[in-house]
Amino acid sequence: MIGDLQHNPLITFLIAGAVASGAIGPGTPPAHGGELTIPEYRSSAIRPEPEFAYFNPAFAYVDPEIDQRLGLRIPLGLLAIATIPERNPFLYETDPETFRSRFDFLSFYDQLQYPSSFLLNPGTSPEEIVARIRKDSLAVEYGDGSPLRFDSATDTDGVARPLSPRLPPPLAIYSHRIDSPRYGSVVTATSLFLSTTGHSLEAEKNLQRVLEGNATEPDITYHFVGTASATGGVSQTVSYPLRVTAPRASVVLAPRLVGYYRAATVQAKLDATIGTDENAVPRGVDASERVFLSYPGNGYGYGGRVDVGTAVVSDNIRAGVAVLNLVGFDRITGTRHTYQAATTETHTVKTDDTPPVGVLTFQHTHRWIGLTLITGADAVVGEGVAGHASFTVLRGPWLVRAVGGYRHGWEASFTVGLRSERARRTLPRPVPARLALSLNLHQSPFSRTTVWGLGMRIGI
């Protein structure tokens, strides 16, 4: 495996890009130093500024009209995963007894969707799932009698998708903008990604008809499938802007090359069948579980894609249109475990035909009696659809922002931030101090209960 990686041109691209992100060759003076960001793409609207360049490469070359930065986001969600037993999968190795008695997969999965938000009441797994017979009908329910919600998010955010070039948005980004008098600007970014890439619980058409109230049929098999997946690794991007000057507007077109290496990938699948006898009475539930695992020493993954984005800046209006995964490929090798048959097999997945994703963004700025009002909206269109609207008010050092939208379930956030400059005797210029607190909410997978979370940003 090591030999394969050493001769892989994509790995060479990743290493070279990472070096370029931190070091500049002679004769190419950087116009902007490197910057580390921990963005929060969930419960947040996409804004036309560099922090959201993941969704539109042209945004890396759009300087913010108004400084809305609130400091570095604290990854409170990862802190929760590390410290709360119900969300900590590492206890499987460090404390197996606690893991077996307290770990809750759905709580972990829900928290991993929001790595920068400390969830106060994440979704929880049901004690049991049962098939209940009522006269000649069939119901699939939790043990307490509440209905099991069939749910599907195989392309979470309208961007990520299991085992494809459409990765989850980065957890942390180190970006560097290089300005060359001869070649113009180039932005390189090295990113870490770690998040879920989709989940589903789907009933096939025969079972769906029964769940809708139709009678069961004799000698037939009803079938449903549940899946959940997550991935983590490192990516490297390089983009280049083509600028166009139009009347009263500035237009940037930026293609981007993306390469990535998957350090770990997991995809779990549950197949369940319910058969009926000659009297149309269900006989019970048979289930099989399969898990695909890829991690160092047990496989690896890599891939690449091409994105292109456009940004338009005109007075107090900013907009952007981007297409992600215009062309892409993905390779991943690992082992597939089938627990019902107690088998393990080496498996390679190739995906070269994942559909692209379109991203649209709009922002308008208005000043009124000492206030700065910023309204924005976004839409992400792929195999799924996501969209948000945002409203921001700035007055003096204060910032208040409200966001609401849909990304496989309703979500919203409310943020209050303080930005001030304090003079320091030991420093030649004032130092901006920034602090922000956020209250976030979303719907948990499968149960659709409302989950509350807390976020924090600090900058000095």
C-alpha cells in the first residue's frame, strides 16, 4: 500500500500543495499571509467571502465589504465527542465496558454532523425496533410505540455523498493567497475534513404500501434498508482567478483543482426483511449487518475533482454561482464485514459518475440610521436541495445574526458577537478582540426531534 501511495500522482499533488500553502518560492512575494479558519457550514448561510470559498472558489478572491469576522470557531462538538461517553466511539478501545453500557450511535452520529456545536440534547437510539401486527396491517415502530420515521439523506448538505468526490465541508482550513506580478493571484488551501456523509432508512415499495394502511399479502417478503456513513482525511486545493471588469461591477471566474486522501471511512448497512405466511401473518424480522471499514493498515482512499465558481460584486450587492464536482473520481479500498454470515472480504469502490452540485448565493447591504443591515440567501442544488436566509445587524462593536433554512431538516441559529479594539502598551497598534456566542437548533435524524446546541468564537 505504501508503495502505491508513493507513486500516486495525486499524493504528490497533495504534498506539493501543502508545501505551497506554507512556503512561497523566491521571487513570488505573498500579498496575504496564511490564515487558519474553522468554519461552520451547518446552521449557517453561505456568504460571498473567503471563509465560504469551499462552496464557490471565486469567493477566495472577494474581499469582504464589511468585516464580519468574529474570531476562530471553537470545535465544541469534538470536545463533546471526546468527553461524553454516549458520544465517544474511542471507548471501544480504551474502556470496552463503558462503551457497551453507555455509547449511543445516534448521539455520536448527530454530534458528528455539527462538530463546532455542543449539542445539549442530541438524538438518541431507540431501545428496540419492533414489527407490530394490527389485524391485517403491519407497523414498524420504536419499542415505546412511536412510529419509526423512514428518512434519507444520502447527500447531506446537498454536497457530501458516501464514497464519492463530493466530500463533507472542511473541519479546518489553512489557506494562503499568493500574488505574483507576472502570473497574478493563486489561492492554495490545505483542509481537514471529518463528518458524516449521509444516512438513510428506506422501505421498498411493498412495505411502503403496507405502512400507508394497505393490508398485508400472503407469502410475500417486505424489505427495508438502513445506512450511515462517515469519512475523514485531508484535501488540497489550488484555484486561479480570471477577472472581468464590467460597467459598475467586478466579475471573478475561478476554476479550482481539488485532490484528497481519505484516512478513514466507515459505512454501515442494515438489511431487514419481514416475511408473511399463507394467511398474510408476518413471521418475524430477519436482519443482516454489513460494515465497510477503511483506515490506515486496512485500506485507504483518494480522489479528485474540478470545481468552477463565479462571483459578481456591484455596489452593495454581491452574488455568486458555482458548480462543484464538474468532473471527479474516487477510489477507496477497505474490508467489508458481514456479521450474519461472519465473513470478511477486501473490497474496492470506484465512483466516476457522481453528479455535480450547483451553489447560488446572494447578499445585499443597506445602511440606515447608524445601522448596517445585511440580508443574504443561498441555495445548494444536487441530488438533494438545501437553502438558507440570513439577516445581520451591525452597530458599533456589536453584531447580531439570525439564520434559518433547510438542510435535510429545518435548522436555525442566532448569534450575538462583540468586536472591539483595545490599545496595548506593548504593541504598536490596537488589537481587535472578538467574541461571539451562538444558539443553534436542528432536527435529529430519524426521530425529527428538535436538538439545541451552543457555539463559540474567540479572536484576539
